[in-house]
Amino acid sequence: MSRHVQVGDEVVALSARRGASPERFTVRLGEGDSESVIVHRTPDGSLMITESSGRSYCAAISLEGTTAWVSVGGVTHRLAEAQLGGRGGGHADHGLEAPMPGKVLRVLVAPGDAVERGQTLLIVEAMKMEHAIKSPRDGRVEDVRFAEGDLVSPGEALITLAPDDGEDAA
């Protein structure tokens, strides 16, 4: 399988080939080197991934249509099929949506707060894991749509960012 996926504001090539056995894959993300991995499904439904170096980590994947929410190491990434050749106007702040059904544990910002790219804005608990919702860019918090303790559904917008002072509103 080879395709282009959108991760936040970046479009990257993703390829995966099945290896000699059903649990072995060779994957490549972007221009990086190919990596051989072994993937096992755990009893709770998450995936245990072991790299050829022996490093292992747990990943949770939730699918919603053509969008995949991938959580690794407490950070959730939204992967969507990239729209190549399009203009991309009216683009939303990808990554500020609920990754899967869950509960808001902590809200770390309020409307009007200035935020930096990569800053944790909110923590959601889903599948017994904490998922940090991080800012995809510098900006200002326009709206916080949920409070601590609220239940959220996959894809629901959690926070809206206004353009930073030096950024054009789109």
C-alpha cells in the first residue's frame, strides 16, 4: 500500500508492505529510511509494534471514514487521505478534534490565550490512555468548546484557534 496522507499541515508519503509473515511489515514515512516492524494486536485492541532495533511501543488506532486517529506515546495524530493538487482553502485546525470517544480530563487554555505550535491545550482520556491535544501552529485561542469531565465523540472540534497577529485570516 502506498498513499499520501495529511498529518496536521504536512502531506507525507506513507507506504507499507507485508513481510514474510502476517505480523511483519516494512514501512516508510516520507523520505525516511524503510523500517521493518512486527505488529501484534494486544487483548485491549491496541497494537504492540516492535522495530528491528528491538524498541517496542504501543499504538491505538481509531478509524472514522477515511481518517485515522493514531495515538503513540500519549500523543495523538490525525491522518487523513491527502487531497493532492487541490487548493486547500478553508482548512481547519487538524489535530484540535477529539481523536476517539473519550472524556476531557484537563483544559489548559482559555479563550484569548496566546499559544505556540506544539503547546498542549487539552487532555482527553480515551481507551484508558491520555491524549494530549497540541496546537498545530502559533495562534490565539478563540473558543474552548468542552469543559473538564465532558464526554466527546471522534472528530468533534475541541478548541478553535484564531489566526496569530502576523497570520492572514483564511
